[in-house]
Amino acid sequence: MSGFDDEEEEYRGTVTIVLQDPPESGGSGESFKVKAHLAGHFSPLTGDYRWKGRLSADPGLTEAYKSGARTVIVRTPDGHEGVGVLDSANLWGGHPVSGSGTPPFAVPQIELDD
């Protein structure tokens, strides 16, 4: 993903993708380890944190997507996780993923003044 802004936090590395959709849609808590490039930023318009990224190709993940799996938990090795939505595979067989709220990577903590 090119064009990530200087204001965005990033994560590059291995993640675990856990399917969260109902079993009849291809989700059964099954998990996949893939490489990811994720980035995000606070959105002042919506008041939440938005993140997005791309996942490396994995035949099992693509098969689950074709069976209807969309909602996933993205978990990094250090224990951070966020709920995201898979999109259709790109030209290289990987899947874009996006979410809002808690991201699956560490972000700086901000202290609010009273």
C-alpha cells in the first residue's frame, strides 16, 4: 500500500486472522497466519480510529472469503487485536482488510488535559 501518510501509525509483520462470521458463512473461528501491512489514524470527522491494510495471499483465507466470511479478528504477535472486514482478493491473491475502533497494533497513548 503506497501513500501512507506521515500522520498514520503502521504495522508490518505477521498477523493471525480469525474468522468471526457464522459457520454457515464459512466462519468457524478458523485462523490463518499471514503477513500484513496495516496503517491507521484518528478520524476527527467521525471521532474514531480508522485502520486498513493488506494481507498476503493465503488459499485457505481466500476460500473462506468465497464461502462468505467477511468479519475477522486481526491479531498481532504482541497481543493487540482489532475487528475488521475482508474485501475481495487483489491481483496478487491477498485481501484488503479495514476496520474502525481499536486497531490490531500499538498506537501512542494521548493524555488529555483537564
